[in-house]
Amino acid sequence: MFVKVCGLSTPESVRTAAESGADAVGFVLTRSPREVTPAQARELLAHVPAGFPAVGVFRHEAAADAVAVARDAGLHWIQLHGDRAPADVRTVHDAGLKLIRAVTMSAAPESFADWGEDLLLIDAAVPGSGEAWDYASVRAKGLAGRNWLLAGGLDPANVAGAASQAGAWGVDVSSGVESSRGVKDLAKIRDFVTAAKSLAPRP
């Protein structure tokens, strides 16, 4: 099970995620309680193991603008939320970066097609609520055989069950490992990774 821990903003949280066995970390570079600046992201990268994916997360920014900010931050992965088109995937790849394309369960059916992104992320119909949802409903999207991440309302207690219900290849967490909004709880990060990794290895 691939595990990404997102919204990190301190060296301690970055090191804890990596040392716990997570597969990727995320830095929010758009308006959010978890927002960090490109300069802060560069500093946090010093605590990321070599070759470990560190992802810059963006919401409604144009793909080209996200690429520019990610480069400034020293990142090689971008995660794009919001309304997107296949051209956004090409923009990121033409810049030599890798892409996680995020869609919500309420998105149009064509949004779930394979646009060539490196990973697809499936979020709740109302992202950011931090509430659990009908994870099994993802199976109707026909994602079997693709690499994709489940997100939205996940925490150490429910991640294993949610991922199993959805048939997820990987999971992404942010608020579910926090002690308060935007403040990561190191024990919860460790517990989340352990719970997620208790599932069968990803194919």
C-alpha cells in the first residue's frame, strides 16, 4: 500500500513520515492552514531522503504557474486539484515534472479517465471536510489496474478498512493525522502509516 502524508510543515513531521515507512510527502503551496512558502518547502526538503517523492500541492492555479512555483521550491512532483484538462497533464510533463491529478467523487465521468497522469487521487465529493464517506463507491469508477490514491476522511482507525472497501492502490492523508487544524501529530502519522501498511503490498 502506497502511503502519502500531506500538508507537512515542520522538519519533525517530514522525518517522522519518512522514518515510519511512508512512500511520499506533500507540501501545500496554495492558500490553506497548511500552506508553506517555496522557501520553506526547500528547507523541508533537506529532511526528505534522497529519491523520496516530495509533492507540491496546488488548488486552482494554472498548471504553468504551479510548475514555476514547484521549481522554485525544488520539487519534482505536483498535485493539481480543481477543474483540469488533459492539457494540464502535458504542461506538467513537458516541464519534466510528475503529476498527481486529484478529482472528487462528484466530478464528471470523463475526469476519471486516464489522461496520462502519474497518479490519480480520488477525494470525497466535498473535499476538505475531513469526514469519512462511502469509500466502496469508488469501485464503480472502473479504476482496476490503475495506480490511484484514496483520500478524504482517512485516519489511523479507518484507513485499512476504507482502502480495502475502495480497492485502493494507495492512500493520502492530511487532517486525519493532526492534533488541531494544520498541526501534525507525530504519533498519529506513525499509527496511520502502520495501519495502511498492514494491508497486502501494492501490486
